[in-house]
Amino acid sequence: TGTQTGTQTRSSDRSQGRASSSRGTKTIKVPDAKDRSEKMQKEMLSSVHTYFDKDQDGFWNAKEASNAQMATEGMPMMEDEFHLICQYLETDPRKGLSPKDLGRIYLDPDLKARMGMSDEMIEEDVLGKDYKLVEQLKLS
């Protein structure tokens, strides 16, 4: 989800845009961030949020956020990291992360900087990468 702090690097293997399905290989096309409408960004955020919101309550709890980070970054989110993110977002960790909160994590460069993300992570199109991954997971 791009919520890791520091200068950790990620594998670009997950962003190749190819997924296997029963009909063969399907390419998931994601427009560049600068070419996306606000509506498209909201749909992408909703898709990512809904996919990992296993209890379907409209919020990510710590376990759901950890599962999302494990799928997208390859490492789980610790409970204290979840609480820290909630603190940055000024949201109650018992309630969890809403789609709007997730949008801020993905799209607010000032928030990313306050959370200690590297310039590379701030610039990267993490939403596009994670959306593509979720769409691939839906096909498998």
C-alpha cells in the first residue's frame, strides 16, 4: 500500500501488468497517474480497499491493512505501524482506515513525507501498481 516508512525498496516484479486466467494471459492496463480522472482514481481506490476489506465493514482493521501490505509490499504491517498511520491520519485505529484515508496515503505527498517515506516512494505511482495487482489477484 505504500505505507512503509523509510527508504525501503520494493520489487518491481509485481508491476509487470500480466495475469494468468482461464482464458490465457490478460494484460491489465492502468493509465498514468497524470492521465487519470478523479472518478477513475476513486474507482481504483475503492477496488483496492474493497478487495482487502474482508469483513466488509468499509474500513481496514490492522489485520486487513497488514494483509494488503503483505500482498503489495511483501512484508506484513506491524500493529504499531498501523496505529502510527492512524495517528498521522487522525483516525481511530479501532474504527480503521476508510477509503478516504487510503486515498490520502496513496495520493497526499505531504502526508507521505510526514510519514517518512523516501522521495522515490512519494513520486512512485503506488496506487497504479497496487490496483494492477488487485485486478490480477481477482483473475486468479
